[in-house]
Amino acid sequence: MYRIHIVIVAFLAHLNVHAPDASAELVTVINSGFEDISGESPFNEFTFGPLNGWDLYDPDGIAAGGGAGATYYIGTLTPNAPTNFTAGAAEGQRVGIAFNFAGSGGQGEYGMQQTLSATLQANTHYQLDVEIGNIASGIAQNGDDFNLNGFPGYRVDLLAGGAVLDQDDNSLSGSIAEGDFGTSSLSFTTGDTHSLLGQALGIRLVNLNQIDLMYPGAHLEVDFDNVRLNATAVPEPSSLVLLALGGVVAFRRLFLA
């Protein structure tokens, strides 16, 4: 009987380790790579103002003109490698930008955000990944020379009902080389209950607008690309218990028959 108990415990451990993994499902994010500029107003390699699928995030009211200038801008950029980014966009041809001119740093954060059609579900693991770009200085197509040395900081928020579930608050700062991208990753897992279940999910991409003390005269820009949100169902605890009990019954029948 003692050996039977050992085998049962081992089997239950096997169930816990080898239970089938639910496959992750990609949650729809509109214009996740900032490639769709239909209806926007291109200016050389840029577009300025609200993007398709994305709204201006401006909690301090600093981005007059809806993010189309004349000091703060959201929009898109088609970087021509090796200008600005050594390998071009992280995905596709375009990137999303949050840019403001030198002398306007430290006045508040801003950026872009999107409310998704998907809602927060119970027993689900969410993984949000975004490519963060540290744009390098370069000459634009109109001949203007942009000093983009340094990095003003960023934040990525995963939201439900407008409330923050999890965030990456500038964890990659100092680790992304000029002209390169780094991957921001954050996650959140729900259980059986949560106060925001059924609320619309959201994503927020923020330029923290912090003056880099090493380059106080530089413009401040953060670039974003390839936004992807995956949702994976997590087995409910009750399901695991039933599975384990089924294993106990099976072993009892096998060894006590």
C-alpha cells in the first residue's frame, strides 16, 4: 500500500507538470505595426496627428492640435536605414512616434493609446510585447538636422476599463543603443474573479518626456513598433482537482484490482 501511495503522488506530480498547455491566441490590435496611414496627412517620411486605431494620450494637456504640433507630435515615421535606425523599422516599414522639440522636456508625459474590442477574461494569462526604439540623430528628407541624442524614457501600460493591470515603466532605459530597438514585455494573469472582468482591454504607449542630462539640447522622441498581445487560457483550479482525482481512481483500480 505504501508503494501505491508513492506511485499516486508521482502520477499527480506528472499531471501538474505535463498537463496540456492551452495555445496562446493573438488579441486583435488595430494598426499594431503603424503601417496603415490611410486618411492621414503624410509629410515626407512622416505623418502627424492621431493614427488609425490609436488616440492621443495627453493627461496634462500639453499636446495642442491633437498631437500634430507645433511642439508635441504623435504620428508615424518611415526610417530609411541606416538613418535613425540602423536596420530600419523593427517590423514592416513604419514605426509609431511620440516626438517633441528641445526645450519642452519635463512638462508632462504623452503618447498614444488604444481601447481594444477584447475584454478582460477570467483564468487568462495576458502577454504584451512592444518594440521600443531609441532613435538616432539624422537628417530628415526636408534637410532638417535632428539632434536626437539620449533617451527621454518610455512606459507601456496594459489596461482594462482604463485602469492599469500591469506596466513596463522604462525598464529598458540605458540598454537600447542609439538607432536600435529593444523588446518591452509585461504580463498579467486573472483568476476566477477580478473586479475588471468584462471590461475592455487597452494599450498605452508613453513618451515620459524626461530630459536626458547628458544631452539637454536634444529633441525628445520615443518610437514604438510591432505591438502584440497574446491571451492564454489558464486551467481553473477546480479542473486540476478533478483531473487529479481521476488519476487517483485510475491508479487505485490498477493496483487494487
